[in-house]
Amino acid sequence: LTKATLLTALAQTYLGLGMRQRAITLLEEAVQRRDEKLGRKHLDTLDSMNLLAEIYRVAGEHENAISLHEEILKLRREELGPDHPDTLGVQTDLAVALSRQRKHAEAIAVYDRVLPALEERLGPESRVVAGGLDNPANSLYAEGDFAEAEVAHRRALALFRVQPGEQSRPGAAGLTT
């Protein structure tokens, strides 16, 4: 497990240097090691898998990201339940990956399921909810639903004005494109 931890740290360094393929290779090995030692459903394995899925997405390997996020989501639901923050975060990550693959209708469907749960769990004025509203707004815009996109963007903007300062977003730790 120490080697998996070191592989993950080195992969994150490579990612920071823009060496995405090297990062992916190391993270794939870290996931494999954690899977062998801890099992596929262990939370450390799932966290490594989620980081790998996010790096796939950032590297433009959207199908790999979507497939891995779907697997993680299934396992997190089984282990943590459907409303656990980590499960909701994976759903948000999946929706982002779907959107990046231009599967906007599927992304919107995921957002429609996850945002009410985030709102219920964190409160309607949470910055996580505000950040989460911006993503489906972009998918709505891409689908040509400009009126609904405007509503979602305005709601997100209003929530950001209510709570200045605090920084947060659903999903992975700052991996955006």
C-alpha cells in the first residue's frame, strides 16, 4: 500500500507538470495494487479509481472516464448509500464527464437526480450547490435550451453572491479543464 500511495503522489506531480499519460500509467498501477490488497469496494481503492477517472477526463479520455465513474458510482451506492456526499460527488463527476463527451441530455438527467440530493443534504444556499448549478446550465445551453440555461446560471450567480469567500465544488479536488 505504501507503493500505491507513492505512485499516486508521483502521478499527481506528473499531472501538475502536464504529463497526463505518465500520470495515468502510474495511477492505473496504484488502483491495481489497492484493488489486489484491499479489494475493489474499499474506500481507498474507490478514491484512487475516482482520481484516475478524473485524470482520464482531463486527458480527454472521456469514454474511459465515464466507464470508470459508472463503476465507482455503483460501488459507492452499495457501500455508502445513494445520498452519501462521496456518492453524490461521483454522480457530479459522471455528469461532467458526460457533458465533456457532448452527451448533454444524459448529463442533464444525472444533474437532475444529484442536485436535489445535494440541496437537501447541504442546504439550498450551499456553494457546492451553486457550483453544481453551473454545470447543468452549460449542458442546457449546449442542448439549445437557452431559457433554462439562463435560469440555472442566474440561480448559481445569486448563490455565489449570498456566500462570498468560501471556495468549494462537488466532485474531484480541483481537476477541471
